Amino acid sequence: MTKTSGFSYAVVLAAAFVLWVPVALFGTQGFSALLGLAAIPAAFFAPLKRTNIIALAVALLALWATATSLWSAENTAIVAGDLAHGNFNVDAAAIRILLTVLAGTLVLAAALRLEPSRGQIAVYVMLAMLAIHGGLTLAMALLPEVALDAYAPFSDRDREAPQNILRSANAFLLGLPVLLGAACLLPKRAPGLVVTALLAASFLAFYLVGSDVAWIGILLIAVALGVIHLLPKSGFKALFAVIAAFVLASPVILGFGGAAVSDAGMPLPSSVQSRVWAWQLTTDKILERPLTGHGIEASKEWRETFGDRPDLMDQMIERTGIDDGRWKVYRILPGHPHNMGLQLWAETGFIGIVLALISLLAIGWSLPPPAALPSATRIAAAGLTAASFALFSLSYSVWNEAFWATVALAAAGILLLSRWLDRP
């Protein structure tokens, strides 16, 4: 039982979702701290006395990623700053990921042990805050100048504010599946209409905001919902098997396949084309150290520019019409590959990929068949899987702990909703 002296962990989750909106609006980096705060009481509600294959595989992947820091070109100090000046920060990606894995495991374990009868108010709070986040996302999309003006007192209107809006939209993509699941609790034909309306409104908001990965995520959510409908017994296994296959084959699909598409002269948007070239470079790096990889965050140090590749620079000039010399010093891969599968291959090698595949397949095979779950739970779970995969494939670094913290909190929200549905 997940209670202590009459106090339920549902209260902690409700508080976390109250903070969800301000954290999302101001750049989402605070989600890692929010998960950490939620994990402290979780340690008392669900102490880790035993583990399972999922937790073990994820922990081994995190530990292997930590070990790769020994040969990574990105040698970062474990901590930076100091508490006295308020700029203390854990700088080493490996340590941050290990802490995030531990915190996420504690929070999800505590959410799994929630009492069905004690989460009603927490569920209402969670849904209200996610609905507010959705409403604000749509408002910022429809009234962009008003949104930028609202950010102006807190961050640079022209540089930081647009990035905060994009990151907030991506965070809402991860929270949206909880609302989709809750819509299934409505009577009669309302669930289908509300789910459709939520997907359509979110697609419009993401498109207007300019988050390509988020509106692609909406399409993937629709596909995932179709999969669990067509495969009521094996839907989740199919979803995670496809994701695992994509991760395994990412160098072929994105590296060699992307190069073939680019060489064929297909008219790709500049943002897509730049990613294709980054994927090509990453694939070349994978071939250099296929077994152990180059080490965690090594891609930060890959400083090849278009000037080093005249053939690519000519294509960039042709596609952009800009020939003022800037591309000679512009990095082909700005920071990370923007595909987590490729980044895992490049930085942790085949060993890391095997551990990632075990983790993915373990999740897919541990979930009950879709038909065995309430409609709210299966739709929310499938939606979160698809939304996470979209961001996994096109956006963040695999070592972005704020992303994984957001996924963990959204998953805890689904468990909260699911446990409440189990009430007598």
C-alpha cells in the first residue's frame, strides 16, 4: 500500500503537475529538478527492495554510458559552480543520467503502488493543469506577438523566448496522451469526438508554433492508436518492436538512406537537409568505433564544418542561396545528431545499442495486451510511446535528462489515472 500515516503519494504527483505548467513555459530544464523532488518522498513509499528486467536493463545502459566517459573526447567536470553563488550544477552527463534513471524508477514504483481509492483529487488537479498547458500552447500559437511580449520581461524576446515556446510545446506533446486517455472516460460518443478535437487542435498549435517534431508526433500518436486498435493482443509489443528495429537500423535508414535521398536531389526543407548531413557524419563516426562508441557526449567535439566538405558546402549554397562565406565555418553537426538512436550508436557503440534494445523490448513485453487495459490507459500509454518516439527521433540529445524526466512524470500521470480507474 502506498500510504504513510494517511498521506498518499497521489498528493506528491498532484503537486508535481501543479508545477508542470510554469516549468514547461520557462524552457523545461526544470523538469529534471521536479522529478528529483518527486523522487524524495517516493523513496519512502516504494523503496527499491527488488528490481525487474526493465529497471536492470536501463540501469546497465546508464552505467555503460557512464563507463564510456573514460574515452570520450568530451571531458566535463562532475560539478560546476558553487552553492554560495547559486550556480551549482552537475555538469557530467553520465552522473545526470544515472540520477534521472534512479529518480524516475522511484517515482514510477511509487505510482504503481498507489491506492485506487485515494487519487481522485490528484487526477482532477493533473488534468486541469495539463488542460491549462494545452490552452496556453494554443494561445501562444494563435497570438505569437502577444506571447513574445509576455516573455519579454523574463527572457530575450527574439532569441530565448521562441526557444522556450518551442520547448514548452514539446513538453505538452508528452502531456497530451494523459488528456487523450481521460477523454475516454466521457459518456457515449464523446470520447471519439474529444480525442479527435484534441489531436486536431494540438496539430494546429504545433504547426503554428513551428515545432515540426511536435506535429509529426501527433501523426505518430494517431498511428499508434490505430496499431493498438488493430492489434488488441499484441499492439504494445508491435510498437516497441518497431522502435527497437528503427534504433538498430538507424545508421542504415538515416545515414545511408538519408544520403541516397540527398544525392538524388529531392527538395528537402533546409532543416531536414541539415539533419540529413548531420546523420551522414554521425554514421561515418559509427563506422570508426562500432563496438564501444566514441564515449558519452563525444558528438559535441565533432567540429567538422562545411568548409571541410566542399561538396556539401556547394549543396548548402545552392539550397539556401547564401554565398557569403559563413558555411565554411558552420558545423555539420551542431552539438548532437538530433536522433537518439544514431547518438547511442555513435557514443555507446553496439554494446549500448544491445542494452537499449533489451530495455525497449522489455517494456513492450511487460505491458499488458491493449485489450486487457481500460481504454483510457491503453490510449494514454500508446500516445506517450508515440510522442516520446517522435522527440527521440528528431529532437533532443539522448543525454537530455529534462526530456527523460518529462517522460517519467507523464508516465506517472498515466499510472495515477490508471490506478484511479481501478477504484472499487
